[in-house]
Amino acid sequence: MAARSESPVTEVVDLRHITPGSLDELLDEEARTWHETLSWDFSASAALVKRFVDMRSLNGRALIHAGRVAGYTYTVADEDKGLIGDLYIRRELATAAMEDLLLNATVETLYRTAGVRRIESQVILLTHPRTAPPVHATDLRVFERCFMVCDLRQTHRWPAAEDSRVLDIDGWSERYQEDTATLIANAYEGHIDGQINDQYRSVAGARRFLQNIVQYPGCGSFHAPASWLAWRRETGRMCATSLASLVAPDAGHITQICVAPSSRGEGIGREILSRSLHSLREAGCRQVSLTVTATNRNAIALYESMGFTTERRFAAMVWDHIRPLRRFFQ
């Protein structure tokens, strides 16, 4: 009688316990997936992940299947918040069950991390519907997000850049960072995106958000020539911004666009975004992407009118109101 073959063993381990170099093949595949799926050059982010994984200094979890690294997540601490920076599983193994296994293990680890009161996750490549109840589901809120793309090779009707009678418009400069942080906090007060990313809720948080997109490659390489700011001439107050990055030599991404509540409905959002799109096209980009919450219908209508279409939907997940760590020992 033939011996019955055993199923390959699958387990989740601490990312810091894997050997240097064991993530290389997976990161190479992930970079190809980002390029094929989103036209996004992931190589700079992959290089950072590899560097810190090989140093065994990056927090996260690794999915081991049949003795090989089949997937990983990495996490970042931001004061009392845990961020799931990425989750990727080898294509041939990327089932909903595998995604659930790795995601739930990562969330459970963050729950057991002293000081963490909130967890945020926006993983664009996580696409399978949840097949199993997520851990700590009572603390979880899920928000649908859209990844939208505009083909700059097509002819679009955007406002021509010209002098405005009511606005002063200038390109990005570090000296405007504090005013921009104040604008972001004001624009997102009471907005659903403030529930997804709590950095939008305060000037201090918005300042950290700006530092992240300007200094780090997570949303591409910040591109100042395509980042614009607008002030109301009669008050001198900043009222709108559109910030952009390059995510590939021929692809741009709008990392932030917002308009002060008192200046909405006047076409300022269209004007400031059109400047970014014109600038990115001049920089050689063939497409521009952005992300938006699905329930933000006014913003989506604006983007669609300017040539954007939804190419992908993904989930933003937030575990909030996490109780102190001591609950595990009571």
C-alpha cells in the first residue's frame, strides 16, 4: 500500500527570524506585480524592505509554506498606532485563505504590542474577499477605496494654466509645509478620510504625513515641479493643494489633493489638479493615478470628468479603540 503524501506545512513566523536573502525572490516577484498591475516601480521600496529584513530589524510576519517564504507583511509604529505597510503573497499561493492567515497573524501581533491603540492598513494588492472572520472584528471598520488612473496620452479638457483673478498659485516649497499641514487638517475635519488615516485629524499629524510623502519612497519619489498650492488673494490663506510624485519614469501619482471647505464649489480643485496633470505630462508621464474613498462621490465625479477611471478597488481597514495590553493578563 502506497504511503499517503502529507500536505505541505504552512506557518507564520516573525519576519525578523527569516535568514538574510530569503525574501529576495519574493520581492522580485512583487516588484513585477506592482509594475504589471499598477504601472508602479516598486524597486526602491523593495530595496528598503530587503535592507532592513537582512538586518533583521523590520517588524512584521513571514508566511512559510513547504519550507520557503511564500509571503510577508511589514509593520511600522507611529506613536500609538500600528501601520501594516505591505502584504504580499507569492502569486501561485495567493488565495483568500492564505491572505487571511497572514493578515490575521499580523493584526494579532500588533494587538499584543504594548502601546498600540489603533491599526491601519491600506494594501492595494490585497484583493481577495475575506473568507474567514478577521481577528478582533468588533474593533474593525472597512472602507472601500478606488485606485483611479488617467491616461495622459488621451486628449482631456483640463483648464489651461493662467493667471487667476482670485488666487495666487505657486509651486511646492519647503517653506510652505506648515501652511499645507494646516490646510490638510482643516480640509479633512469631519471627513471620512480622517477615519481612515488619523494623520489628517491634526496639524501635527498632517505634518508627519507631508514628511513621509516628501522624504520616503512609499508613494513614489516626490515631484515638486508637479506639486501646486493656491491661496485666496483677498485673505492670503492657503485654500488648495495638489501634491504629486513619480512612481515610475513614465507614471505619476497624486499623493494629496484637497480644498479648504470655504473654497469648495468654485472649480479650485479642478484648477489645481489640472496643473499637476499638465506638469506630469510635461515630465514624460503617460499616466497618472490617485486613490479615493468610494463614498466620496463628489471627488470621484470630478476625477471622472477629468479623464480618470477606476482600475482597481481595495479595502482600507482600521482596528480602533484597542484596549491596553494588560487585558491579556487579567
